[in-house]
Amino acid sequence: MDWKTYGIVTTAVICVGLALGITLPLVSLRLDEWGYDAFAIGVMAAIPAVGMLVGAKITARLAGWLSTENAMRLVMVCSAISVGLLAVWPSYALWLVLRLVLGVSLTVTFVLGESWINQLIEDRLRGRLVAVYGSAFALSQLCGPLLLGVIGTDDDIGFWLSSGLLLLGFVLLLQATGAPVVDAASTSGRALMGFVRKLPAVAWAVMLFAAFEAMTLTLLPVYLIREGFDAQRALFMVGAVVIGDAALQVPIGWLADKLSRTTLYKACGLVLLVSSLTIPAILQSVLIWPVLVLFGASAGGLYTLSLILIGQRYRDDALVRANAHIAMLWGIGSLLGPLSTGAASQWLSSHALPLLMAIAALVFIVLAWQRGAFSDVAVAAPQTDRTA
């Protein structure tokens, strides 16, 4: 296994996570200061998801034409420029366009980066190393809101810092080689429904986590502020969610190499359901802190285990196409999550965010318990798992 390349690609994606962790809440809080309502903020949060759908369709062709390595380097630069322009042009309409471009660029980064990492990893280490990648990415997102709480939201330092981090990721990727070989004729958007039919629980888990991540970094701070918390405390509470995501992924990955991966999958869904339903009742209690940690850990576990199941099934061009399907599903989740939550928060209930997450977790549980839900994936962890 090429440990150097694994470290470089993981570090580059960490730079992306840190930049997102700073930029996403900063955009939402800036719009809230400008007087935009929850639905308008939800629209802004959802726009990158449209870019994700576009990015997922062009990723394989771009990687085939330029090579996977060069495609990742190119989109890192595009992402840096898009974030920098958010500071230069403080306009709602222009921000929609920039966030659309950012969505395309970041989608290509994640599809190729996760394919690259999954291809490098040996299956006996897959659970742990995919979890380390996921945990590092989540930790980088945690540091984003924490840094934003320190540097403040009154000026544009957060945007410029994020742009610099993305350029650092580009520099790191100049040293990486050995990415999956992709056929330029591949069409990443083709056969999405076939992928969903084969792996319905995995498909739903990806959309669920995409919605969770988009809402956590964009609408959760606004939700907490409107429930009476100041901006700094709200950002630290968002940090608690991401701490849960980051801290428990490695233990989950370790268990995935030892126990039934599908059992862990179902357990994460149950914990997410319970924690989502609990949040509104104990929001003003000190008990909210451990619940927020479990909320983040269970949602992150669903995505980590999805990557593990996909990585043990596909290689090279097929792996990139599978991750492109995941990116399209991610885009759908990122689009529908903030839009539905923003609308429901404004017109139905102030607690729409945790309640909609509970509904999504319940749907996952139903899908995961269906007979044959994982029949297209060799779900056995090495020499231990007997479930199929």
C-alpha cells in the first residue's frame, strides 16, 4: 500500500473540509445578519447541491481527459477562486452563482479523492483507514466553526483563510500519483437508478448524511441562535456535532473490520433516530451536549460505512462511477435537505431540522431491515461477518 499517497490525498481533503467548515456557517450567518429569512438561507445552502449534480456527471470525463491527479488539482484552484470571490462580491445573487461553481468543483474533488483513497486501501484495513479519512475530514470541519468563533464573523478573514487552505490542497496534490485510471467515455450519471435499486439503504444513507452535513453547517447555527443562543455558543454547539462525527468514526471503522458491517449500519440508524427526537426536548439542558455528539457520530457512521461497502465492491473506473453515483445522491440530499428544512422551519415548526432528520433516519431503518438490502455487496468483514 502507498502510505505516502494516502497521507497526501487525505491531507488535501482535510484542507477542503476545514475551508468548508469556515465558509458554510459564515455564509449563513452573514445572510442572517443581512436580514434574510430561513427559506432564503436554505436556498443558498442548497445551491451547491445543484453544482454537485453537474459535477457528478462530468467527473469521469474530466478525469479521463486530464487524468485523475490533474482533474483534482484543477478543481482545487477553481474552489479557491470561488471562495475568494465571496469576499469580493457581497451580493446574494452573485453568491448563488459562486456557490454553484463551488459545488461543481468540490464534487469532483470528493468523487476522485474518495475513489483514490478507497483504491489504495487493502480490504483487511478498509474499515479503519476509511474511518481515519472520514474522521480527519470531520475533524477538519469541526475546526472550521471553532476557528470562525475565534476570528469572528464581522469581516472577510474567514473567506480568505478558506481560499488559502484550498490552494494549499492544490500544492499538496502536486506530489501525489497513482490515482484510479478512468475511461474518458464513462458517463457518471448513467445507471443511477440501477445503483439505487441494488443498494437502496446505501443510497438513502448517502442522501441522509448529505442533508445532515449541509444543514449542520448552514442551518443548525441559525436554528440555535433563533432558539436563544448567542452566535459563539451556537458555533460551539455545531462543533459538538462534528466532534461526535470525528471522534467515533475510527472506533466504528475498527469494528467494521471485526464485526458485521450491516449490523453496525443499522445501529447507527437507530442512534440517529433517537438522538434526533431527543434534541428539541433537551435543547436548553446540559444533556444536549452528549446528545449532539451522538447525533454527529451516528450520521457520520452511516456515511463511513457506505464508503466501506462501496470500496470493497468496486475498482478503478467502476469505483469512480460508483462514487459519482454517490455524489449525485449527495447532491440530491444536499439540495432537498436545506430547502425542506428552511421551508419547514419558517412555516411549520422551529424544530424542523432535528424532526426531519428523525424521519430520514426512520426511512433508512426500514430500508436497511428489508430482506436483500445489501445483496449486491459482499458485506462480510474479513473472515468474521456471516450476514448477507
